[in-house]
Amino acid sequence: MAMDAGEIERLIKEALPDARVTIEDLRGDGDHYAAHVVSSAFRGKSRVQQHQLVYQALRGRMGNELHALALQTSAPED
């Protein structure tokens, strides 16, 4: 069962309200995405911690409805 890019963005923004999210469907199959997420919640966190916040936002869908997500995260530049 594939996941819609809009649903991924919605879930991330629910968990990280200030996030700027860009989603790209890498294969056009709704199963392999790349996401770039910028949020102030990432400030002071390691890359692993940043990715964990995004995976938590996806509420267990990673590996189920969402097969692959190439993830880039960063805090906004001031």
C-alpha cells in the first residue's frame, strides 16, 4: 500500500509545525520518496536525532506504507 506525498508532509508538519517540507517521489510509485525537512526543532540535535524526530512524526508508517525515504534534515539558518 503506497503513501501519498501530501500525507507524508501533513504528518511531518503536525509533529513539527514550523517545518518547511519538500517531498519528491523518486520512482513515481508512491513508495520511494526523498524529503528535505527544515525545522527549528532540529537545533542542537545530531543528524540521527533529527531523523528520529521525522520518523516519529510518520507514526510507524516507515517500512510499512512507506518503503523508502531518503531524508535530509537541517535547522533554519538565521
